[in-house]
Amino acid sequence: MRHGLLYGWDFAERNVVGLLSAAALGIAAYQMIARYFFPGLSQSWFGEVVIYLIVWAIFLSGSLLVSDDAHVRADLLLRQLPAKSQRPLEMFNISIAIVFCLVLTYYGVLATLDAWQMDERSISALRFPMWIYYAALPVGFCLMTLRFILRLYAYLFRYDPNVMSIHSGRES
């Protein structure tokens, strides 16, 4: 059960991801209908906007996946270990994930700043500032980093083997 700030964070992320996804779906549906039935109302840049919305939704949803322990990971070895041995391995995995996310956040910031400084824009009629598009990478991975740090904190100071271990039917 989450409460307080974490509940608000989850709520905000879920709603932003939902709104971005709904907007992408709505624009894509409009574009499809307009293209076939009302060609004069169709715009070439609608597909571009759909891509930007989906990319932002995907990168923001990574944080939710970490929060819900639903992120894709290789845990075959972890499942074979007894509960008491899972903790150190999971803490190691989380530490590696934090480093990975920090590296991607750093390089994402560099790419975003480069696009902003060069005033890079899309080639469509929209001329969308690409730094906004690129910013999805550092924002998403920064949020994932924070979630992994919270997860590591929980494994270090609030570990409960009944809740936090992967039960595979083996004895502790």
C-alpha cells in the first residue's frame, strides 16, 4: 500500500501516461478517418505528433513498471535461490539498474541540450522542436532511477522476505 507522496507520484504518472496515450489514439483515429473520408482535413504532421506522444508515454511508464516490480528482467537464477539468498542478488541487480539509468539519464540530457542549442526541428510542416521529443529519455530514466533508489532503500532497510522475495516453492 502506497500513501502520501508515493501515491501522488503514482497517480500523476498513471494519469499523464493515460492522457498521452488517449491523445495519441484520438489523433491517430482522427487522421485515419480524415484521410479516407475528409482528405482536406488530413494533416501530414499528425502521425509525427502521435509518435511523440507514444514515446513520452512509453518512457514515463518505465517508472511505473519499476514501482510495480513489473519491469522485464532476467530472474531465472533469482527464482532458484532460497528467499534469504535472493536479497543480496536483488540488491546487486537494483544497483546495476541504477547505474544504467543514471548513464542513460546523463546522455539523454546531453542529447536534449544539443538539440535545444542547435534549435533542431522536425522536417515536417509542424517544425516541432526536437529537444522536447528527446527530453523523454532523460525524464523517463531519471524517474526510473528514483524508483530504483526507493526500491534499493526498501531492500536495505525495510526488507520483508514474505513480501519481497520471489517464492518458487523452495525453503528459506
